[in-house]
Amino acid sequence: MKNQKKTLNPYLLVILSFVVIIFIGALLLFMPFARKDNDFASNFIDPLFLATSATCVTGLNSFKQGIGDELTFAGQLIIIILIQIGGLGFITLLTFFVTLFSGKLQFKDRLFISLMVNSEDAAEVVSFVRKIIIISFSFELIGFLLGLPVFLICCENKTEGIWYSLFTSISSYNNAGFDLFGSASLIRGVGGSEFVNNLPDWAYYYMCSYIMLLIVAGGISFVVVMDIFAKRKFKQLRVFTKISLLMTAILLVLGFLTFLISEGFTSPFDALFQSVTCRTAGFATINQDRLSAVSKAVSCFLMFFGGNPLGTAGGVKTTTLYIIVLAMICYLTGRKVTSFHRRYSNEVIVKAMSLVLLAVTTIFVAFFAMNAFESNLDMEAIGLTSTKSSALIYEVFSAFGTVGVTAGITPYLSVGSKIVIAVLMFIGRLGPITFFQLLGSKMRLDDKSKYRYVEEDFLIG
């Protein structure tokens, strides 16, 4: 018998790499040098929760005062490194540095890496990975430079201002939602952080504006950015790019109009920011606890679908929503599923619908589990106006979509609920399909059986 080398499933390697990074980050955050009180964390769950949130670029944290007040510079540096690794993907960074200092990769290595980063061309995978790194660092550098006018003027010293600008840029572009401003994020007024409340109006709106641009840039997809710079004319763009740009515009406008109307036409700027941040960013200019029921529902919808594939955003992705809606419209009008002069297979439609069903099931199982864990939680005692159910379902959607906005319930969750949220963030970052790809060929729709059954239809709906 010939000895056959067993190769590690690339999807399993991606999962394992994230697990290792999360636990390394958690151990570092558990150390006294990461905390301003110079003491070990009271338990390992909070550092693990925070490390998971950072690596999965979510932004939820269980510290009541926020990471700016709870963590030392070393702790904050650990967070930003985890965000960078999580946003780009550990395999992406590893491939970049390996190929930067070594020779050419063999074809089997290129094929292996292309599966892990979802590249369509194994031959060009090294170039593809390098372009991802260059795009990310370029946008982060631009964000860093845009933030300097605010932070150098408004921070107590220049060094702190430079660090604030760098941290905010990396967190924004990677759609992480972490900030150093306090527990209230970018909320102004009563309950807002001292730093944000002391900002001049021009500085506040300028900062929020460039944060929104970074969020959109990070969630729009590396492939879309590459295609735009390569083609430059809309007609020449790939269908994937056209769909991604179309869905980004539709969801942003839909969210903006809904928030503007449901919140009473009070602040168009806040409505726009809420629409952008719910695409998986996690920053907030308005108190999420005080949102109307309609605004919370729309926020959950935006969080669920998130951004575009192959970007830093989470969710089940905008292209999934597009193909499902398109299939429904074409079915109702008696047409084949086509758009942009292309026809789409039944396989991609089934895959999209399966992904949504799987995601919804995951979310509601998590919600029911958390509802059981928090049976004794008193919302009035912790100063929140939302009902417990609405706050929990909002938290679950935020975790799964790797968004990070919260009604304020995160620090008060029990250990069981924090574990559920951490698992949700992990699944949401990697995507449910990643786990099921471990089944390999069993997920393919082509029929390998040696016999066929008689086809039959039955009533549905």
C-alpha cells in the first residue's frame, strides 16, 4: 500500500489559527501588566471574552468603564494587534511574511492558501495576499493621518494623540468598534465620555465622518477595491463588484431613511452614522438602549447581513441577500434567475438560503440559551430602559454580525451568556459555512449515487 500523506483541511487550519490567537491574547490580557490596577483579572472569562471580541473584530467588551480606562498601554496594544490579525486573517498575515522573506511557494502550497483566503486563482494567490495587506495598511495610514488634526489638538499630549489616532484608524477600518474614549463610545451629552463631550463640534463631526469612511472602506471588500483600481470604468467591473456596490448603497440609504423617520427626524447625521455602523462597525453616536422598536429591528437586519464578502465586515454578507431577493423576484415573475447579463445556478441560490437558515437558527438558539442564563437579570436595577428580551436579541445579532453595538447589557451578563456571545462572535467572524466546509465533498450538490429516485413535487406554503 502506498503511504498517503494526510493534509490538514484548510478550513480547519483557519479555525485552529483563530482559536490559538484568541487564547494567546486572553492569556496576555489576563496578566497584571495589561490592567491599570496592576492586578490579575478577577476571572479568566473577561480577558477571554475581550480577546475573542478583538480577534473577531466585534467591539463588545465586559468592562463597564471601557478599555481606555481599564487597560494599560500594553493591554491596548494587545487589543489592536488582535484586531489587525482578526481583520486581515492570521493566514493572510502569515502568507505575506513567509513569502516576503523566502522563496517561491510550490503549487500545492498556493492551492492550499488560496482555499484559506478564498482566492479564485491559486497561481496568483501570493500577489492577491500582498494586495490585501497593502490595501489595508494604506487605508489605515490614511485614517491615521486624517485623525491627527483632532487628536493632536484635543489630547493632553502629542504621544497620546498619535496613539489615539492610530488605534481609532485600525479599529475603524477593520470594523472592530473598539475605542479609547470610554464606555459610551461616541455618544455626546449625559452619560457620554469626558473626552467626547469636550470635543469642539467641528472636531466631533470631522472625526465621526472619517470613521464612517473607514468603516465603509473596510466592509466593501478587498476584491472590490482591487477591481475598481484595475478597471476604473463601471461597465468593465466584475459582476461581484457591481452587486457589492449596489447592495452597499441600497442598505446604507435604506438604513438612513428608516432611522431618520423612526427616530423623529432629530438628527440626519446620527441616522447616517447608525446606518453605517450597523454594517458591523460597533461605534455609536446615539444610545442604543433608547432606540425605538423599529430602529432596533432595522439595526438587527443590517447587522445580520453585514458587509460584502472578502472584507473586514461580518454578517452573512450582502451578496447573500441579493441572490435570495433576486431569486424570489425572478420566481414570482416567471423568469430565470439573471442579472447584469449573467445567469445564476441553483447551487448558489440553495447555498445562500441554507446560510440564512443556518444563521437564523444559530441566533435563536443562542438567544434562548441566554434568556435562560439571565432569568434573574433585573433591567431596571442596572439602569436600562429596554426590555430584557429586546436587549438580549440585540446583543445576539450584534455578536453574530461581529458588530459590537449594544443596549448596555454586556458588562452585566453571566458567565454562561458571555461564553455564548464569545462563541457567536467566533462563528460570525469565520462564517457558519466555514465550519460546514470541514465536511468537504459531502456539501456538494452534485449527486454521486448510482441510482435515481422518481422526482415528485408536493404542496408548500
